Amino acid sequence: MQPLGPRGTIAALFTLFFSPLSCYSTTMRGTFPAVLAIVALLSMPGAAFAFVFEGPFQVKNQFPVFLSLNQPYLEKAATENSLSVSLSHSSVFVMEDSANWNAHLDLEWTELNIRYKQDLPGLFEIGVDVPVERATAGFMDRPLAWYHRAFHFGDYGRSSRPRNDFLYDIRKDGVPLIEGDNDRTAFGDVRVTAKRKIVEGPVALSALADVELPTGNARVGYGNGSTDVGIALLLDADLSDDLRLFANAGAVRPGELKALQTVNLRDFFYGGAALEYRIFQYVSLLGQLMVQTSPYPETDIRQIDNTGMLLVVGGRYYARSGSYELSLTEDPNTSGAPDFILNLTYRMRF
């Protein structure tokens, strides 16, 4: 099997996202191209190069009512020159009502995120994130039903809904706020970042500022119709030659949610840490946890009001020109986050 190389890798990820068979075939015929692509990626031979820890998995919270509100992800303090393509897929089920709010979500969400980072020596690193969103009825209801039965876990009430049936309806005071559109593929809100190093060495510290622009459609949940800003402190620390710690703490000020109604949102805060451990010459394992508060005013809906948690585990394979990541995200407190997020990323260094 010949390695795909950078261009082939990016083309494979685009194919996985845009091909109906590979994304949402209920017969799962499209999983074969996906499996072949992953095998090809992981079969690339290693080459002699200096091993540099690439930091946390850059996995965003794909909970739909939060996703458009400048969702942060963990980052390393070190700057870099890179181009990455990430494919994330998640499943969400919420059926909750309160006196003034209704949140009915039964869907799967796929995001293709293209990230470019450029280090300007002596100044700062600039970055641009361009997300492409797709909300669908999906194909995971049957496997999830088996999983819940096999391990005697609760199913959040999924069994009361038709399998693989799309629903995304958020209402405030009985009036629609967000009405999702099944099978629509469109751009989300574009994010621009600037990172400046403060301290370098075995312990590194940087400051990050970002702006998210209202390029997505707020009415269907692909944006919020306003400009959002955020700041964060990023810490890296060597614990040994093979183990590195990454920690972030930040705050986001989202603009108003301007969808079918306008809602004033609250500043929210987040923090998290990740450990990357090199187990072989070109392979590392990662575990990380990120916690964030809710950006919404009090809704009396637990899955919106409660603190969201993302617990991520996975691995990274380093090659000469880039790296390959595969991770799984769970929501430990079953609120403010999807049931799971599966992420596949290729990052090209230059």
C-alpha cells in the first residue's frame, strides 16, 4: 500500500465528509473507504526527524446550541507553522422543556474544520479556522441502542423517538429560536486567532486572543449572527522526556444570538489540561479534560444550564511531514456536550 502523502490525505478527508455513502449510509457501505483511508494514513513509514510534542487534541464542543458561540479548544503554548484538516462527528439527543424554553434535538453533527497557523518570528502566531457544518438524521441510532442495552446504560429517552429521524428545534416563550435544516452543508463562523509567547523553555506560557466572525447561518444553528471574542492563557510543561503537560484557562464574550429571535448571551469561562505521553518513537497517547460554563441565560433546562465537560482520549502518529490523530470524546456529566465526538485529524507541518 502506497502512502497517501499530504495532498492525498487532505483529499481523503474531504471525500469522507462530502460523500453521502461514506457519511450517512444506513447500510454502512461507505465505511469501507473510511477504513481504507485510515489504514493508509497509519501505514506511512516513519522518517528521522526531531520529535516535537504537538499538544492537545483541538476538539471543540459540538453541542449544537453552543457550537456557534466561539467554542474554544485546548491549545499548546508553543507557536507553529501548520495546516490541518479535522473531521468530527457527534451524536446529540435532548428532549427537555421548561416554563420558557423548549429544547428538542435528535441529530448527528459533522464538522470539517480547516485550520491554518503561521508563526511570525519575534511577533506572534496568526491562525484561521474555517468550519464547514452538516447536521443530519445520521446513522448511529441502532449502534447506540445496542451499546446502551449491552452495558445497561440509560439511553436518555432515545427509544421513544423513531430511529435516525432528524429534529433540531429550540424555542423561547413558545416562539422558534433555531430551526435546524436536515442535510444542509454550509460554512460556520470563521475564527481568527493571535498567539504571543510570554515565556519559553521547559515551561512555556503564551497569551491567545481570538475573534469569531458571523459567517454562518444563525437561523439553522450554523452561526450566531454576531462577532464573538475570547482570550486565554496557555501553559506547556515538560514532566519528563516523554511526557508533557498542557493547560489552558480562558474566557469568551459571545455577541447576541441573532437567529429567529434575538437572545442576550452571557460571558462563559473554560479551563482544561492535557497529557501527551510518547510510547514509541513516533506514537503518543493523549488524555485531556476541558470544562466550560454555559453561555445561555438561565433556561431551567439541565443540559443547557449545567457545566459542560469534554473527556478526550486518543492517539497521534508522527510522520516526516505531519501527524495523524484519532480521538474519542465523552461527556462525563451528560450535559452541555454531545453524547460522543469522534475526531480524525491530519496536520501538515512546514
